[in-house]
Amino acid sequence: MKIALIQFAPVFGDVKSTIESLKELFYKAREADLVVLPELANTGYNFESKEQALAVSETVKESIFIDFITESCLQYNFTLATGFSEKEGDKLYNSAILVNKTGVIGTYRKLHLFMNEKNIFEKGNLALSVFMLDGVKIGLLVCFDWMFPEVWRKLALQGVDLILHPSNLVLPYAQSVIPSYALVNRIYIATANRFGTEKELSFTGQSVIVNPKGEVLAKAGRLEEILFADIDPELSRNKMITPMNDIFKDRRTDIYE
């Protein structure tokens, strides 16, 4: 499987302009089997209020943005994961969705809200799930979930080969932990961050793809960029760190759960 991470800056509150930006980027990423966009790619991030966020957000079932993504998946024959400001009634969720040429095939809602997100979004209420794509088992997390090792480990124990991690990272050190999570869980991780500024917030770019050995396969700078890497699920399914040490079978669950 060939994966592409698109590091770009959505146009705040203007989905049509964002779509125009993505058209050219999707063309450049057309050789990929799986494409990953940043967090809240349909709306931008730095809302002043929940009311402002509601006004520019969409539902999964009725969305200009998802319709465009679905059409692009059909045109280029890839699957795509993206951050999505998801409206459900009068509630909002900071979600990640997995889309192919048939539409949405998976949804995850961010469990751990960061800073002012707590005034805008509801806490995620969906289970951590594994989605099968062309023989590769995929999990979804969003941005500040990076801080909580439990979610990475739980997905790994559920058998994921690859975790897709749409992000709008602002803390300068967040990307530094991704190789460690990949190594200790023996999985691939693809963190798709955005770049640019919105009001007082500056996003750090530096999207990264890491393999199960903790090796960085590709890393972006701080501007618009597309990263490519190949994923071999057999590497993520080998949990042997030495000939006598399986990192999951050696866990002392009699001492800790």
C-alpha cells in the first residue's frame, strides 16, 4: 500500500475554497492507495464560539466536502482519511472519517479535546475501531489523542497495522513522540499535520510517517507538502523485538492490565 500525507492549510470557514485547493493536491497524490488530510480539514480550526463552528460544519450524510472527497476517490481510485467537523443535531464532534468511492466507510470521534475545543465539541462517544482496507488493518486517532498512550496501545492490541492521525498540532514537541509510539507498539503511524496560522495560533507542520521499527520514512517541513511512503503490513504483524521477546506476549498482565 502506498500512502500519501497532504500537509496543507484549509481556508477557514470556506469549504468551497478549500476544495479548490485540494483539487490540485489530490492530482499530485493520485498515485497513492491511501491519502491522509489534517484535522478539521473541512472548516479550519480556530473557532471563536460553538455557534460559529456550527454554522460552517456539516453532517456525515449531507456534506459538500464529503461529496467532493467521494468523487475524488472515484476519480483517482484511492481511499482517504480526513479530519471533519461533524455536526449531529446541535452537537459537534471533532471527527476523523475514512472515505472511498462509495462514501464514508468509517468514523472516529476525538476522545481527548485540547484547550478551547472543550467549549466547541463534545467528547468522542464511539469506540476505538479497526477498519480493513486492502488487507491492511487501520485505526484512526485525532491530534491531541497523541498525548495518551492508552489509545495507541489499545488499537495495537486490536491488531492495527497502521494508525492514521489527522492533526492540527501547535505544541512544538508533539511530533517527537510518534516514532516511540510506533516502536513500542510495532505499528505504522501516519501523522498528517497542517501548516500556517489562524488568528493567534500557528501550526507546526512537520507531518511524519513512521514504521514499526520507529524509523521515520518521510517527514515534512513547515509549508505545504505531500509525503509518500510504502506500507508493508507484515512488518507491523511481527511483534518479536528479539528471538525470545514478543512485545505483546511478554506483557505482565498479572501485574498490570
